[in-house]
Amino acid sequence: MNDRIGLSEQPPEGDAVQRLRWLREEVVPILEHARAHPELLLTSDQLRRNLSDHIRSIVFRHQ
């Protein structure tokens, strides 16, 4: 799997069959990969720090 895992956009709310397919094809494999490789996951503190750093970099860029 790639280092960066992303999901495609969810189908429109009205299309239940498409949403189930999206969950099965996109979400489930990522969750299974996460369970198999927990060492690749971030802690909540790491995630918060990364997001804060990213937001700061955007704010400073646009000042």
C-alpha cells in the first residue's frame, strides 16, 4: 500500500447502493490495513501536532 492512503469522495447521500460499495471497496481495505500495521498509525497527539503545523504553514504563507 502507498505511504499516503486516501479515500475517494463519498457518493451522494441518496444512493445507498453506491455508499455501500464505497464502504466495502474503499473504507474496509484501509481499516484492515491499519489493523494489520498499527505501527503506521499516528497517535492523537501526533495527528494534532501535524495538523497544527500544517495550518500554521498555510496561515504564514498567506500573510
